[in-house]
Amino acid sequence: MNVLFLCTQNRRRSPTAEQVFAAWPGVETDSAGLHASAAVVLSPEQIEWADIIVVMEERHRTQLSKGYRAHLKGKRVVCIDVPDKFPFMDPTLVAQLEAKVGPYLRRDG
């Protein structure tokens, strides 16, 4: 399963998720940001690659829909409501990500 994680700047939340879930069996991960100044700016190719797209906040889903609508046909987009208040790899952030994303990545999820 190819999982793409999106946030605003691709500096804390989505790179943390990418790293955490990269160790899961059968899961390939990538991450990007939706803002022009993101560490890695989202590309249409990343969307095409993804089986599931995980956004951190509803505003990310809205930005994704507005900016990349043509590439989202048939893509599952999940919002996990994780606020931008944690440093990269913060244990609380990792725990929230595992609790909120894990069910979507299990074979029966």
C-alpha cells in the first residue's frame, strides 16, 4: 500500500508520519506539503503513486481538492485532525499518528 502524508510545510507532521509508517510491513510512504515554501512541495506524480492520501487537517483536504482535483479521481483522502503543535518525531505526535492512521493501513482497515 502506498501512503502519502500531507501537511502545510512538510517539516514536522507529514515527515514524522512518513518515517513512522515506513517501517510497517507492506506499506510504502511519502510526504509533501501543500504550501509553496514546503520542504517538499506536493506533485501530481505523488498523488498518482498513492493508494491513500492522509491529510493532517480539513484545510489540507480543501487545498488538495482545489489545487489537484484532476489528479484525485478515485483516490481515498483521509483527514486525521492532527494540529501543528508538535516537533518532528515528538512522542505524542507519533502516538497520535499511530492511533489515527494505523487502522487505515491494516489489511482490514
